Amino acid sequence: MSKYDEYHQATLTVHPMPPPVANAVDSAEPGVDNVQNFVVIERRTLIRECLTRCFNAALGTNIVSFPDVRRWIEVKDQTPASVIVLSIGGKWKSPELVEREIDLLKRTAPDVPIILLSDAEETSQVVEALERGARGYIPTSASLSIAIEAMRLVRAGGVYAPAGSLIAASSQKYANENSGHKRMFTERQSDVLEALCQGKANKIIAYELKLRESTVKIHVRHIMKKLKAKNRTEVAYKAQGLMNREGV
């Protein structure tokens, strides 16, 4: 054998193929009560196997995958879950299906937190998922590191949702509240209301707004009726609260 052949024989390294991901039911050891199981439910085989490998490598805990909710329910006693990751992909186009799957999981395992993994990131869908009982919502636009930390947070008892979605939801709620308050009063009544909050008397309000004092009194009565206030002091108190919420 030549020195060239000896060198290549000595430096040759065999790279074994990674072991295949076990099938859904076969990936769990029957009879083993492993409360640290992360159960991944994803109907698409390739994505399910990729998620299983990634989560297993990053979390270092047992990841068990199933193609649908009912397949896990059939073996849930032998494969208990600490967290369920329900991958819904683009199923938000069929919200009834998502709702049925979440409700089925909540009925079957009420104490197990559910995380939705979704292609959608609309604020309304995130809020709806949390309202239906999900403890986490991870959009597929998130990085793997964020997804892993979100899963750890939910396992520890927390709740995770994209910060942008929460901010958008809060802003929308604030806008809706403000628009509702503004619709409560006419423009002139709003002017009178602001003056009342400043402790101004009817005569001063009438002078500044170029109104008759009798007209101001009518506006005050209408404001009292809308606020369900019994007297002028209560009007000022409730009006101040409205102004504060609207940032005036």
C-alpha cells in the first residue's frame, strides 16, 4: 500500500446517518410516566419530524409527536404531557376546526397547557386563541430560540404571546374606548364637559364658549343624564375619569 493510500485510510471518517424519528405512538415508551413530555401535534409528516428534532435538541426533554389530536388521546395515559404544542399551520382559515381541537384538548386534559403554533399572526386570532384557553401562541415567523423560550415559559406556568400582537390589541381596545366616549357627547357637550372638569361655573363656561347661561345649563343636564350623575359634583368626578382615560 502506498503512503498516499495509507494516509487516506487513516484520515477516513465515517459519518453515520442520524437515527430516524420514531412514529407518533412509537416515540413514547409504553408505561413510562414521563411528565416532562412535550407533545407536538402536526399533521404534516416532514414538518412534524423537523419540529420533533429541533425541539428535542434544544430542550433536552422527551418530545413526542402525533399527526392529530385524537391519536394522542388514544395513548395519553401511557404518554402524559406537560405541554401540548398544537401546530395549526394555516387552519385559522377554518376557525371552527381550531376551536374544536382546542376544546377537545381542554376537555381531555384540562390541566395541560396548550401552545398554538400558527402561520397567522393577526392580533384578533392571537387574542381569540388565548381567550379559548391556550397558554401560548407562537407564530412561525418567530425564531427557534424564541419558540423554545416560549415553551419553557408556558411549562413553568406562564403565558406567551407575541409582544407586537399584545400592543396592537391594547391600542385597539384603547381606541375603541376613546371613540365610544367621544360618541357619547356632542362637540359642544364635550366643550362644556372639559370646562366642568376645570371647576368653572356656568356663567364662566357660557362666556368662554359664547353661549347663553341657560344653554349651558341644558348641556349640563344632558351630560348628567348620559353619565347617570345625580349632581354637578358627580358630573365633574365622572367627567374627569373619562378625560383621563382619553388622555385629554
